[in-house]
Amino acid sequence: MNKTHSKPTYIDYIVKLSERSLEEFCRWVYRFMGNAQFMSPQHLAEQHQKFARPLIDRYSFKAT
């Protein structure tokens, strides 16, 4: 709990989905990319990182 406003600082979700539901769920998670993290399965965590990399590159300061 955050002591300044009595709200949780994070919430863990464990969601069991069928294979056909993963794509839709992933799109939902990507809407909250800055606040969401895949922990498992490993291939979803790696895919999340793959999609985040271009955003990091786009918004990183690069001196020219």
C-alpha cells in the first residue's frame, strides 16, 4: 500500500486463457504498456519487450 493515499501501488493478476484469447488479451495489456508487465509465459514477456523497444528508441534522447 502507498502510505500517502491508501491505494495499492500494484496489483498482480493471474489469468488463465485459452490460446485463442491470448491475442485479444495482449492487445489489452499493450494499452497499458507503461504500467503492465508480462511475467510468464516467457514468450509473452519477450514479445512485450519486443514491442516496447521501438517506443524506447523513439523517445530516447539521441544527440546528433
